[in-house]
Amino acid sequence: MRFLIPLISSSITSGHSRITSRLLSAHLTKPQLSTLHPFFNYQTPSMAASEESLRKALAEKQSAVEAHGNAVRALKAAKATKQEIDAAIEALNSLKLEKSSIEKQLQAAVSGSDGDGALSREAFRQAAVNTLERRLFYIPSFKIYRGVAGLYDYGPPGCAVKSNVLAFWRQHFVLEENMLEVDCPCVTPEVVLKASGHVDKFTDLMVKDEKTGTCYRADHLLKDFCNEKLQKDLTISAEKAAELKHVLATLDDLSAEALGAKIKEYGITAPDTKNPLSDPYPFNLMFQTSIGPSGLSPGYMRPETAQGIFVNFKDLYYYNGNKLPFAAAQIGQAFRNEISPRQGLLRVREFTLAEIEHFVDPEDKSHPKYSQVVDLEFLMFPRDEQMSGQSAKKIRLGDAVSKGTVNNETLGYFIGRVYLFLTRLGIDKDRLRFRQHLANEMAHYAADCWDAEIECSYGWIECVGIADRSAYDLCAHSDKSGVPLVAAEKFSEPREVEKLVIAPVKKELGLAFKGSQKNVVEALEAMNEKEALEMKAALESKGEVEFYVCTLGKNVPIKKNMVSISKEKKKEHQRVFTPSVIEPSFGIGRIIYCLFEHSFYTRPSKAGDEQLNVFRFPPLVAPIKCTVFPLVQNQQYEDIAKVISKSLTTAGISHKIDITGTSIGKRYARTDELGVPFAITVDSTKDVTIRERDSKLQVRVGVEEAALVVKSVTDGLRTWEDVWEKYPHHTSGSADD
């Protein structure tokens, strides 16, 4: 695969074929992606096989070179004829050339460079980031004081992109699903986060430089080591490469002990000093504070927005007419004290989350709109494929749900809606996949979890998590607060029901397990009916059973006096239950950064002497929708420009008017670099030209129509192709500016 900076061709000149060519960005096929956006290493199974075959070919060629080298030395030692030695040397040199060719191919496959004027991922990223920072999309916070790692400021165009993304999120989810939006405080009392488990378990594994004390995130060191070996060490065997890839695929599945063992096995040391590292240990990522002047009320800056929704469930349920299902949503800041922030906007200490908590009856997880997404087909990466070393593949969503790969319809519905949201923003569907969590990644209470991962120059990045969290959160806050967070289904007539009652005897469990009592109680209460009845039978016959507690990672002995399991018949007028929660959680900053990369490309200037930067933002998210330029400094043209500007303002179209005397080509280039999709150029008092950014094609429209044409395209009521068909083409000068 070639890794060239994407270029938009300017050589096609005939009417319809010209616009079709110029608007490829909306209709790219996989072969076209390899030239327009090749810096993203989209790994198909055949490509993975190609890398493996290249490694094997290189190993074979290296063996052949060594064998021929020995043969040349043997000929010289045996004093063979000059003709025989020269022939052997010629064959050896030929083998070395073949080996060098394979090395170049392998280097291109693993590092994203073809060594022929093409850009590596790192070089592409640097070009994009330099443009983003220079044009003030975002910059490091507190820059005049040399900044603080993991904190960034959005500048004017970045704020506009973020605002547009959030506006579309509200439209796509909150309005479409009639969600209840809330806004809760960032400062959260300790008791809330103690109940949710964050105080005890919201950790990453950290290692320390044993001499300097510098801290590093353990899994990042292992990930960096594996990636560097794969990309830069061409001598490793295909088997070793497969092993490293397996480590990367299962990295989140490694325990502290397994992670530490891998770090020692590979001889990984502190990156800056090469000093030995400590064993991995957990570090809590929350920022701690105190509420009030006394310091007696501990709190934390919230690590997520979800807890504010859970603690308000009772009031939200009442507001919704005591009916399920319903969803609550919240957009807000979250805070995580990252061990070693890096990768720009992808790993920061303060960030914007947009989270949805969809409350549903655990006995009915169907969704009335599921049929709207059932036929969507996109890249999915189930856990079985991950564990067996396979790649993500396109799967029809309906098939994934019907086969049980995705746990239920509601979870599937939100996966489909997330796919539509991201692709409509401008995320490339071929660099978007949905990866299922491995067994050890999921909490014991979760029914199923998937991450929407977007590929950028840093690799595959988790941007949205979609999880079926069962009833854990509401149960946890009910237990801690003493307030029942439940829903009820009223029966038209009383029903006699047989209920399973699991009653852990906490006193006996406390004596037996002390600090682990809570884990054992939770695991016992989480048993399904089959497991509970099997335990009851075993306790009655043997008096003791071995019981696996997943949060402890081991079996514990349960005796007959530690738990009571029974079935009771009751007449009920209603069924009271704790709702399950389906939670899509969006990392807005990560989505925006991936959108920046997916939209960035360069193209040659009209003179061909420089490369011009362009952001191919869809009008939906573009920071400015339109610019207005008088062609030359002329009072009449400037007056027309101001009239059009007023019309654009009235139509609600963000725009920028530029009446400087700079050449029109330079003004186009400046706005292309901001991702502005349309430019109106005033070159007469009756009609004007409208230029489309990516094709650089122009049409002529009347002054009074200009704002309406731009609004109709930015609102999605028609396409640029429709405009091109309807209005006269601007032919004076070059469409290439």
C-alpha cells in the first residue's frame, strides 16, 4: 500500500466527468483510498498475510545470502578460478539486491512509507498538527508558561467545529430519541463515586523508574515496544511478529502480573534513562478535592458524566410519566489525572464527554426502531476473531444481533446509530470499526460492550463506548443511599408469581472473607436462576461448594450457612424491578481529532511550486460555511459583498467576509486551510460565482440567490452536484484558481 499525501487531480477538464472526478471525496472506493488517504494503515486479511509472507521471504533471502557468502569464502579458500569466484560474487550481489528490495517492501508495509517521496504516518500527522495549531484549531494550554501536559485550548475554528459536532449530536440522538437532557456539577461528593466503584477501581497500571521515580503507564510501554519492533526491526521472524501482534490485540486483557511478566520478558526499561522499572501497580486517575472550607467533605472532579444521571433516575423516571424505556443524556467536562498524557487531543486530563443512559426493562431489550438499522453493514471485530488473531470484517448488524454476537436489539440499535452519527460527521467508514470487549475487559455485571474505534495516524483509537451495563449502577446507588431506584410494571389483574430469593448471610460471609465480603455478596446476588438452583442442590447434598468470584479472579468456598436460596409464591399487582442501562459514551475530543485527520489532505498550487493544505470538512461540521470575496478592491463590489453577508447572517450561515486586496487565489487557499466548503466571489453587480472547495468548480448565480444556494447545500437539502446541474458554469479563468 502506498502512503502518499493525498492529491486531488486537476487534469480532468470535461464537464460531467470533471465534477465526478473532483467530488470523489464523497464516493471513495477502497482502491481510491490507498492513494487519497493511504497514511491510514487499513489492515485487510490479505494485507496482513502480505506482511507475513514478506517476513518469511526476507528470512529465506537472508539465509540464502549467508549461504552464498559462505560459498564465496569457501571458493576463495579452495583457490578456485577467478571466473568461478566472480560468478559466485555476482550471484551473491544479486541476492543482496533482492533482499534489499524485500526489506523496502516490508518497511512500506509496516511503517507507512514507500521510500519514494511518500509520507509516513508520523510525517503526515506532523503536517496536519502544524496546520491545526497554526490556524488555531487548538493549541497547548498555558503556552507562555511552557504548557502543562494533557491540557489544550480550542481556538475559534476548533470551537466552531466542536460546537457543530455537539449540535449534530443533540439533533441525532437527543431530539431523534426524545431524550431527557440534564446538566450536573463537575464536583462530585466522594460517597457517590464510592458507590459507583470509582474510588476503589478507577485505576490504570503504572510503573516507576526505580532510580528517578518517573512514572509511566505500563500498557503504553508494552504497546510502544511491540509497535516499534514490528515497524523498525525487519529481522524478526513471522512467528515473532505474530506473537507481538497477539500481545497488541489482547493488551487490555492482561492482568498486572501478566503485564509485568511481558515487560521483563522483553527487557523493557524506562524510555528516558534506560533504568529498570518497578512492577506494575494501580494508580487512581481521579482528581481529588474537598468541598467547603473545612476540608471534611471529600470530593472528586467527575471522571465521567454518567453518575449525575444515575443519581437522578428517580426524578427523571417520574418526569417521564413513570414509563420505560427512556433515555437521559448529558454533555459536559470530565477529568482524569492521566499518568503520562500524550497523543495530543487523544489523551488529555480534561475533556468533553457526551453520554447517554438508556433505561430499559431487563426482560425486554427489544427496540421499536431497530428495523431502521438492521441492514447496516460495517466493520465489526468480535472477541472470538480478536483471540484467534483474525482481522475485523464487514458484518450485517442484523446478523450480529440474531446470532448473539451483539447481546440484544437495543444495544444493536445504538451501535447502528453511532455508526450513522460518525460517518455523517465525515469519519471514513472504512477506517471505523466496532470492537467487542474481551472477557477480562468487561465488568462482571456487564452483558456486552463494544467500542467504536477510529483509525488515525496513531492507530485504532477508542472514541465511543457502547455498553449494556445491566442494573449495576442503579443497584449500587440504591444500596449506598437507601433510596430505591426502581421501575414498576403494573398488571391489569393480580398475578401469582414464583420468585427466586437469594439472600447472602452477610455476617457469616464477613467472618469468612473479611475485606472481600462485598465481592462475594455481589457475585452471589448476580447469579441467574439456573446457577442459584444448582448451588442450592449442591449445598443441600454436600454442605459446601466452590464458587468462582470473577472480581476476585478465584474460587471461594461457600457453606450452607452463608446463603439462603429459595423460591416463594406471591400474588403481585405490579412487578418492581431495577432497569438495565444501555450506555453509549462519546469522547468528543477524540472524535474531533480523528475527523481532523480524516479531512486533511494537500494539493499542488496553481503554479505547482508548493503544496496547499486543505481540510475536507462536510458542511455539517465546517467551522465557517462560506466566505465572501470582492474580486478586487471596488466600492460597488464591497457593497454587494456586504448585502450578501447580511443575507447569509439572516439565513443563519456562519461566514467570513474578506475585502483585503490579496489575490483571489491566496484568499481561496487561506479559507481552504480552514475547511470552508464554499466561497462567493463578487465580480459584478448582478451575479456572483460560488466555488466548491474540493472540486474548485464554480457556478454563477444571481446576487439575491447566493445565500439561499449556500444554505440549501449546507442544510443538506441538495448537493453540490445538484447546484452544478442547475446553474451556469463559471468558465472565465481557471477552476484551479
